Amino acid sequence: MLATARWLEATATDNALELLNVFMANELVGRAERNAAKAVVKRASGQARHARPFEGDRPPLAFR
């Protein structure tokens, strides 16, 4: 009976630590994804600010 209780306690502890690991990894990955998305938006807005507007019937990358 004591051996079963110790085994159950060890298994419960292992499961709790594994669950905590999954939660922490999920939070860190989510935070990294949000930061990456913000960086992409910031970079794209900076590029759009420096882009040349389309002029008439010329393609935007035409040489002058």
C-alpha cells in the first residue's frame, strides 16, 4: 500500500511538472509570435512610408 502511494505521488508530481512545462512553453511561444508579428508590422509600415507612389500608367519599378 505504501509503495502504491509513493508511486502515485511521484507520478502526480511528474505530471504536474510536465503540465507546467507545457504551459510555460506555450506562453513563451505565444509571446514570441506576438513580438514577431509586431516587428513585421513595424517594418512594413516603415517600408510603406519610404515607398514611391504609383505614377500614371508606368509600372512602379520602371526605370526613368
